[in-house]
Amino acid sequence: MSQRRRITGVVTSDKMMKTVVVEITRTFRHPLYGKVVHSSKRVKAHDDLGCRTGDEVQIVESKPLSREKRWVVETILKRQEAAEIVVEGE
């Protein structure tokens, strides 16, 4: 097993070529006050699998691929179903 970090997140943008924006959310308790804190981080990841917005993916650390890309999409854990737009007739 490699020592690279693996993180799961949700794809928020797929408008770039072979690049997706993945939002990583983390929930933890504040060490002193005990309040539940929600934090999120957005990273760019290289995508050869064809991810779409809303997909849950697992990304893995890699060498720098460009100025901002340091992650690669490893697997798609859950696909987002295509939302059907229903227009009500009069």
C-alpha cells in the first residue's frame, strides 16, 4: 500500500478539460468549547474517468501536475443521477 493520502469528496465543477473541483467537508468537535465545527476545502484534481458535478469521488495525492493540481481522481464512489427537468403544462 502506498503512503499517499486518500480523501473522499464531492465534485462541484467539471467545466475544465480533464480537471474537476472537489469539495472536501470535515466535521469535528472544537477541542475547548465542544461545539461541532463544519469546515470545507476545495481542491482541483486531475480527471481521466469523466466525473460529473455531484459525483462522490476518492482522490489521491500526486506530484504537482500544474500550478494548482496536486490530486488525481482515483475512483468514482457514487454517481449523481441526471436530474429530470419536468415542465408543467398549462
